Amino acid sequence: MTLAPHTEPQRDDAGRPVPPGSWLGWISTTDHKRIGLLTVGTSLVLLLVDGVFALLLRAQLAQPEEGFLSPHLYDQLFTMHGSGMIYTVMTPFAIGMGVYLVPLQIGAPGIALPRLTLLGHWLYVLGALTMLAGFATPTGAHADGWFSYPPMADSVHSPGTGPDLWIVGVCLAVTGSILMGWAVLWTVLRRRTRGMTMLRLPVFCWSMIATCLMVIGSFPALLAAMVLLGVGRADPDVFASNVWNIGYQHVFWFYGHPVVYVMFFPYLAAVAEVLAVFSGRRFFGYRGTALSLLVFAALSMSVWGHHMFATGQAANDYYSLTSIALLVPAGVEYFGMLGTVLGGRLRLRVPMLFALAFIPQFLIGGLTGIMVGTPVIDYHVTDSYFVVAHLHYVLFAGSAFGLFAAVYYWFPKVTGTLLDETMGRLHFWLLVIGTNLTFLPMFALGYLGMPRRVVTYARFDGFGLLNLLATIGAAFLAAGMTVFAVNVLWTLRRRHLGRAEPAGDDPWQGHTLEWATTSPPPRLNFPADRPLPPVTSFAPLLDRRKGGDAA
């Protein structure tokens, strides 16, 4: 469906045109590209903040009986690290990619509901700041984990305003994600260009459809859980009954498991796009992958109870079955990625390196997820460092590598300039070493019985060497993130001074429509003097280069 472009200049509340380069033009913009960049940029800054929290935690755990952090500060840091990574980094970055890329990939001049999208962004920013504001309160920030189980999170066991600010911040940030997700979904459904049928959507757009369906379907459950927690903090008697405590967990995890795939699908799809482009061939198993994303999203709503096996209040057989059933759509997606690479003419540029590393590393996270979804294993490793290792292989060894593949791949489209290749390779290898050195020992720690969320451990426990290795790995991660930050800032500085070499509109020989416009794209995405190529498949630019329809 093609809509007439909106050609009026952006205006302020008084109706005056706003200069496109002004700060007011940025904070009040209705250009989806700017909103997407604001969201992604905010997420990256918060990633560095949460990374500092993680370094402090690892410093505390490097040696037994360490006193670097007080127990209460340690609890605040692990709570804000987990909350930040899930509520304000990985989820908003994924949705922000959709805000920027989906209109370009479907040939639309803009996003549907642009003002709603802008409102969603600022609610997210306000939510993140509100959560962090807890550190400025007399009792400190929230300290009961990103899940905040009652009764430990009620006002009796967790007094002060920090937890209240955390609840408000989570509600704001999650509401912003819901609004942005709704706008992205509506854009895919209503603003596709001529010839862009649903079965010609890029893989990334299919991932955003599945992602936004989960956002709309499951994120309101978190809002309900926060309202229940807020009521319980006002009246602690609410959580005097275990029925309400278990009920809170059911409502929370109805959000808590789908959000894992919200933090997975867009990064998986970014990896799929990179693998196809740098293998020089069409993505293998396109239709099966699109269907598997939808099946995966549907199944994600049925597995929340496997987080509650140890409570004795979940139907273990049912939740174990649905958890294992996730292997089927996941297998389709993995075979699609492998089938794309096998037989291709690989170009090992930095985006491809991150994409290739994503495959085995996320596989570790996925397979250990099936393990903790099996009750007999979960009983042994629940609330241990095995679960911490599993979660981080999903969200860092997996999704974060997809995030960096996306950043290096689309950076030239956003800025017109390539990131430095040498620094990018150094960043990659530091992250590969640091990721596996940090998180692999945690599987052994959990199996041997080290509980999660403990501020220290005794010398006779025998956990010292493995924890020291994990902390050394965290130092590699910090070095890698420093190299990445320097690379981005140095490249942007050179671009600002006019010293950066232009990347061109399509430096990678991309397959999808965002590479058919200029870099960076104009206000309405596609110049009037540059008509879009015919859309005959999900890879229209590849079709144009090969001179045929290969749908």
C-alpha cells in the first residue's frame, strides 16, 4: 500500500518551522529515523552504564570474603544492572531498530503514528532516568532484583522511595516500548510500497512483526504486576497470603518469558540479513523462518511457568512440554542461518564476524534454556550461577553479538561513513574472549552449588578460581566496549570534520530497500528522482543485480 508523502516541514507548537539541525528539531521530531536514533543512542549509553555496574559486581566476587562493596550496595547494583539491561537496553534497542529500519525496508516515506512513536521514546527515557534516580534517595536504589518478588519487595522488607521510583520507572519505560511497538506493527501492516506483499517482507520486518505482537500481548502483564506490587507496598497486608505472592509471579513471568524473545528476534534477524549479504546469496528457508517466528511468538506465551518449577505451584509437565516445543521453530531458524552460509562466498568483514559468532554462542544459551526448562535439572540449578550463565549466553553472547552485527552493518546507512575495520576486529576478538571467559565458568559454579545474588562466598567453598576467571573475562569485555566507544566517537568526529571517507549508498551490496536510498536517507526516505526498484521478492536489490525474479 502506497501513501502520499507528508511534505510539510516540522513545526513547533506555535506553528513555526523548526530548523532540522536544532536541538528542538531533534527532541520534537516526527522523523522515524531520528526517533530510532535517539532510542538506539540512549540504549547504548545505558549499556555502558549497566556495564560499569557489572564490573563493580565482578570486582566484588573476584575473591572470596571480599569487602569491596557493602551488601546493600551490591544488591542495588545487581538489581539496577538486570533491570537496566532488560527494561532500558536490549528491549528498547530492538524496538528502536524497528522504528528506524522498518519504514525504509518496506519503502514507506515514514512511520505510522509518528507522534505516538515520539511519545513512546520520551516515556522510555523518562522511565530509565526515574529508575536510576533511586540512587539519589536516602535509602538508595531498588535492591530486590529485576523481578522484585513480594513479600521481599514490599514496604516492610524494602523501605524507602527507591523501590517506588523503580516501579514508576518500569511502568514508564515499558509503556513507551508498547507505544513504539504498536507504531512499528501498524507501519508494516499499512504502509508497504507497491509490490511489497507480506511474503516479500525482509526477514527483519518479519522479526519485528513477531516482536511487536509479543510486546502488545505480554508487556501489559508487567504493568499489571507493577500495579499489584505498588498496591502491596502501600498495604503490606496484600502479600500476607501466599496466593498473592504466587499470583504476582505468574503475572510477572507471563511478561518475563516473552521479553526474552523480544530481546532475541530482532537481533536474530539482523544476523540473518548480515549472513545473507556477506555470503552473497539469498537467505535460505525464508518462508519457514517467517512462519517459525510467528510460531515461536505464540509458544512464548505458554512457557512462563517453567520459571516457577521450584515453587511447586506450576504444572511441570505442561510447561516442560511447551518449553521443549520451542526447539522446533528455533531449529528452523538455525538451519536457515546455516543453509545461508554453507556454499556462500563469505566476506569476513566485522558485521559478518559478529554474525558468525552469534550462531554457536546463542546456541549454548538456547540449549541450556531447554535444560532449565526440564524440572529434574531445574531443581538442581535453580537460583544458582548456572541460570546466570544461561541468561547471559542468551542476552550477551547471543543478542549483544547480534546488536553489534547490526551496528556495524547499518552504521554506514545511518551516517554515510564506515566504522574503522581494525578497531572493529579488535572489539570483536576482545568480546569473544571476554564473553566466554566470563560466562562459561558460571555454568560450573552453578553446578557446584554457588547461589546467585550473593555478595560473597567462603574460601572453603572452592569457588575462588572460577570467579577470578570470570572477573578477568569481564575486564576483557570492558576493554572491548571501550574500543567500540572510541571507534564510534572517533568516526563521528572525523565525519563532523569532513575527514571521513564516504561509504557510498550501498557499501555492502545489500539486498533490501534501505540500501536503495542515499546514506543517510533524506527526510522522506526515498528521493523523488530515485525511484524504488520493483519489489519481486524479499531481496529486491539482489534481484535487480541478478536481473530476475527469484522469489
